[in-house]
Amino acid sequence: METPRVKFIEIPIDLEINMIYWFLFEHEWGWGRVIIKRHPALKPIYKLKQEKERIKFLKNYILDFRKKHRKKILFKMSKIQNGWSKIEKEFLITLGQVINTNWSEKRKEIKAMISINPIGPRFLDDWSFSLPFRYDDRGAKHVIMHEICHFLYFKKWKELFPNSKRRTYDAPYIEWHLSELSAPIILNDKRIKVLLKRKATFYREHQRVKIKGISAPQYFSNLYANCLKKNKNFDYFIKEAYKIIKKNKKLFLNIKK
């Protein structure tokens, strides 16, 4: 099976600014607190009223941080890349087998963008994602696998639901929620878990959602396990999971901080 290669780069400064700004001021689950915990020197930004002032403050902070920690950032990027290269091919092939689809021949590269942001979002349109530089090898591997999973997952999704709208692949749509529940379920499949060497985790916000008295992560994990026992493929799991999450749509769209 032809697979893309993961290219490790330092995230462009403008993208890092926009991304961190969004988490600090616009994220509906309040994940900006995660950034402030890791970068407490950013807290004064909340006293600034104008967006232009905030952007300037944020840019100066990021540039200064990068300069002070340049050697460490580059060292961690190299170390993470070396560790990942040992399992990249096997993971990408196995992921295709689990999700039951091939990698697109048009996609030759996935960009892992090393960032000072402790949160690692993905960008579906160009198959790139932010990777926090502070992670150890195990943590970095988990993030890389999770984000790459989304790229192949939504390729499969488009095959199963060709009329789906691109905007629904991002928050707050239920299609996005299902993708974030499915990624750790996929990574916890024993075929991939042997490479991950840890249990993949779910969002705490999803743990609070209960379906028939069971947390959403456990409910959909049980569904996946039952599909495997019945020799049903990933297509069947996703179709069944989509029916369930649509029936429980309000539970997911009403998740609070």
C-alpha cells in the first residue's frame, strides 16, 4: 500500500498566532486555560481590549519564547521525528486496514508542525497538524497517530457519505464529535495499540455525555468491540455509530465547559 510521509517542520508564526488566539478567546470549551497553564506569562493578554493589541502581545511572546528555547525546540523535533520514523510505515498501513480504505495517491505528505501550543489541532484541507514540542516520545506518538487518524477517517467518511458537507467535519457538528470519539477507539484497536504502547484517551467533555447511562466513549467503544466480534468491518461501525449519535444530537451540542 502506498502511504504518505510525515514531514516535521516548525509551525509558521502567523498560523501559530491565529491558532493560539482562537483557543484563548473563541474556543467554546474554554481550552485557553490549558495554554495559560503552560504559558502563565500570557495571562495579561486578557486585560487587553483590542484584538490588534492582543495579536501584537501574542506575537512578541511567541517570537521571544522561540528565541529563548530554540535549541530545545529543534532538539525535540529531531528526537520525535527519529522515534516516529521507526513505526511510520507500519502504522499508516495498519491504519488503512483498520479503517478499511487506502491512502490517496494524491496525498504524498502529512505535515507535523512543531509548536509551543500545548494543544494540537488538525487542519484537514492540507493534512497538517500542530504538535506540542514539550511532549515526550510516547505523548508525541499519541498526538501524531490521533491527528493522522482524522485524515484517513474523513476520507473514509466521504466514501460512505458522499453528500456530506465539509463544514460538518469541524466543531460543533456531530460529525466532528463522532470523529473525535472514533479516533481513540481506532487507536485502541489491538492492531494499532501494539504500536502506540498505551491506551488512547478521549476528551473529558465527551466523558460527561451519557447514553443509556454509559459514558459516550465507553458506549461507542462497546459498539466497536461488538462489531469486531461479529466480524463487521469499519464501514458497519461508522454507519451504526452515526445513527446513534444523530439520535443523541442534543447531548453533544449542549456540552458545556
